[in-house]
Amino acid sequence: MPDVPTPQDATEAALFSECWDAVLSYADLCTSGSLTAHQLATEAFTLGMREVRAAGAVSVRGPARRAGLPMIAELLTAVRATAAGWEAGGQGHKLDPDLRLWLNSGQAARYSGPPPGRPVALRGLRDMQDADASLLWLAEAEALPLPTVARRLGLDPVTVADELDQVRGLFRDRCRRAHLDSPMDAQCRSYARLLDAVTRSPAADTPGDLSRHLATCVRCAEAAACLRLHGGGLPAALAGGVIGWGGLAYLERRRRAAEVRLGVAGPGAARTDTGDPEEGTSSTRVLRGGLIAAAVLLSALALGVSMMPFGVGDGSGGSAASGDDIAAARGDRQPAAVPAPSRSTAVPAPSRSPSATPSPSATRTGTGRKNPDTEPQGSTSSAAAAATGPGRTAVPAATCRVAYDLVNQWADGFQATVSVTTARPLSGWQVAWTFPDGQQAGQMWDATVRQDGSRVTATAADYNRTVAAHGTLSFGFLATWQGRNRAPYHFTLNGQPCAAD
């Protein structure tokens, strides 16, 4: 296995620090274990840096125009290329099974085939100046706050937001040109001008015939995602067009990594930051000390709350309403534009034994691989507790708690995360729920998905099957919806009902 190349100067050293984390994050998605992830990242990083140096494009920002990608994006494509080499060279067993299927499909061939057939986002980004492409990638795909992006690229923090708006417009123009230059049949060609007009305005309605065409034509749908700058879909269009497989999961990881690096100060701090989040000052250290003390106090309060039994006495109101009613009441909430910072300590589930105390592992899964470090927030519905009375026996308290978070939602799809805290240790798990409005789950990370009608089942991956007592398991998914998108209900863990968090 090759060693990671040595930086040649201070500029490269800063780039290595920035790029290695991104490369390792994507390599971890592509492989079946942490050791193979490091091996893939090292080989890809070495290959990518060799190509970048050969092209003379070491600088992240410069006036020169090149036919390449921003540094991080270039290295991520090197991860994909290295993974393809593993598959072709008999090392495919080290890769994620879904990635192997993708690499052997026609979708993967588009990224290395003739340029006119490549994704529009990839061609549009390559057609931009390196300075503009780097600004767009760092702000949209890497989810870095604009003051940090401005510092790294040598821009004026006061005007960087306006410059980013201009760069978005340039990207749209390049993608429109790339779409028109793509090989298209007569039907796609007839919709090209209408697609351009509809995606320019956030208030424009999509005609029914164009909507039906986009539902069946992958190339035109990709172009629409790149041309529609409003609605928050630009990061997904960039990642899907440049990275390919696992692009959305990579975005989620980078977003959560940015939140962790910013700390509990949240999005507001991101707008006022003038430097890298990791750079500390004396005032920052004092603030961190206060936050640590607050975290200790919250942990003590969480311990007291955790000793209460679930159900009627857990402070949730003890309602015996059906799961449908709860889902209907909570399903109309709107998703936050930027998810709030996660809690530093999860509330562990109570044990049946009075002497049991929460385990320190309550804030992470048993193995910790591929699950984001931050716990998603939100509320969800659960199976209602059965009432007791004449002729009935009391139902035991739930041994798990579930949190459902609607991360993002768009015209016909949404992204969500599920977090389950279990009172018992697990050597394997299945989390199931019911969608009230016919939603259909699609891509899922950190679990495998199966759906039967409205009932969805998520099964543990090989790397996160084991969960310690009072530990938390998490996974995320993409899904489609029509009409309404109320929260799911009747959550179970290995067949046992879970209480709402």
C-alpha cells in the first residue's frame, strides 16, 4: 500500500489537511471496513495528487483556466477510479456491495465515457475557472460557512456571498450549454427551451407534460436539477454529477462534519465566523469550558430523566391515542432549513433493574462506523401504549426510544434520519415503521431497506450490527411522497414497539 505523498510546501500541507478528511470520508462509504477504507483512501489520494501535480494545478485558487475539477472533487473522482480498479483487479470483495453493482452498470460508464455523454454537472463544473469552481464546491458540497471559504480562497468576506450568487449563475449557464450539446432525441430537444424557462423562476409551475417527461428521462432530470438554483437542490446535483455513487450520503456526512467542527454554537456562529472553525483563541477556550460545564449539568439531568419509566409517567402526556392520530398531528410540521445542533448526550432508555445505570455508550452505536457523529433531532410517532383495565394486563414499558428527523423535503422527495436508543444490548437489529401517506423509501445508508406496502424495514449493516445497552443506532434514507408527507408511526425494534423520543 503506497504512503500518502509528502506536502511540498505550506500551501500543499494546508490542502492535504483539508482534502484527506474528505477523501477518507468517501472511501469509508465505498468499503466494508475501516482498514480497507484507509487503504482505498491512501491509494486514491496518491493517484489524485500525482495527477494534480502533473497538471500543474496545485493551487486551489488561481487565475488560470484548466479542464479539471476543484481539488477535493478531483480527489473524490480518484477514489471512484481506484475502487473501479479494485473491482477489475479482483479486490471487489473489499468494496460495498451496492457500489460493486453500480460499478458494473451502465451508470458508472458514463463518468469515464465520451464527454458528451457524461453528467451535465460534471461537464459544467469542468468548464468553469478553477477559482469559481472551488468556491462553488466548498460552499455547496463541503457545506463550509462562507467566512471560512473566503479565508481559504483569499476572498473578501464582505462580498463572498454576492460572488457565490454570481458563480451559481455561471454554473447554471455552463450546465445549460452542456445539456444543449448532449446527444438528445427529438422529444428531449423539444423540451430544452421550456426546461430552461421553467427552472429560472421559483414561482414558475412545471407543465404536466414536462413533469411526466422528467419522471422518465434521466438526462433531462439531471439537467433540471443543475438549472434549478432555488429549492436547495444544488448540492445534490453537484455531488450526483461529480461523485456518482454515494453522492447524497457523502453530502450528509460533510454537512454533519461541518456542524461538529462549528460546535454547539450552530448556524448563527457560522455566519459570524471569520476564520477556520478549528482555530481556537483564549475566548474560544473559555467558551468551550463553559459549554463542557453545561454539558455535565445536562448529563446529570438526563440521568434523572432516564430513571423515569416510559409511557404514562415519562412526561410525554401519557396519551393512548392511536399511531395514526399522532402521525397526523405531527406530519404537518415543516422541515427546518438547517437542522439544529445535536444534543451532546442522548437520554438513555431505562432498565428493568432498579440498580441499572446508563452506559457511557449512549451517544454512539456499538461500532461507530459509518454512523454520523451527531444525533439527529426531531420527533416521531410510536405505537401507542395499551390501556390497562378490567380484563387487561399491563403492557411492559418500551425498551427502546426512537427519533425521526425530516432533514430536507422537496417537490416529490425528502431525506430523513432515524435514531433508536435501546435499553438492551443488540447483536443484530431491524427497525420497522409504517408510512401513513404512501411514501416510498429509496436509497438508505448505514442499513438495508425493504418495503412491503406502507411497512418499511431497515436491517443493520455488517459493520453496525452490535449495539451496547443504552446505545444508539442511526441511519438515513431518501424517499418519495405525493400529496402529504406525514411522519411515520408504529416504530418497532426487532418486533418490539418503541416509544417516541
